[in-house]
Amino acid sequence: MTDGDKRFGFFGVVREVGWAFLGVRDRANLERTTRSSPLHIVLAGLLLTGLLIAVLVTAMQFALGDRRGSGSTQTPPGEIVVSQQRGE
């Protein structure tokens, strides 16, 4: 096998799929990735998709904060609360 005929191993495919997620790839690596095992490409895609979802969920939880420990009376999600107090 010449240098251009080499195939990526699993971690090489993960790296290339990661770059594909960002939209940054060159032609030579694209051609080498397509010669790699389809199973590696699918597994790398699923792995990186799960990782992306986990990062996004974690970022949203961090951005919104933990609202359970605020000390105020909490209502269940979806329940509408109408204040019974008058402005006296």
C-alpha cells in the first residue's frame, strides 16, 4: 500500500468524522475515509452525535442553572398559577 492508499483506523475515522461535523476536510482525507470500514464510519458518527447531544444538554443545564434549590414555592411544570392577592 502506498501512502495515498492507506485506510484510517477507527480513531482516524473518528477524527475525520469530527472534522466533518465542523465542515473542515480536505480532499485526500475524504477519499481515504470513504475507503475505510463503513462500520467504523457509522459508529464514529453515532458516537460523535451522542457526544454533541450530551454537550448541548450540559451547556443548557449550565446556562439555565439549577432552579430546584431556589427556596421559593415551585409549581409542577405545565401548571398555571393565578395569584389570589389584591394590590392593597
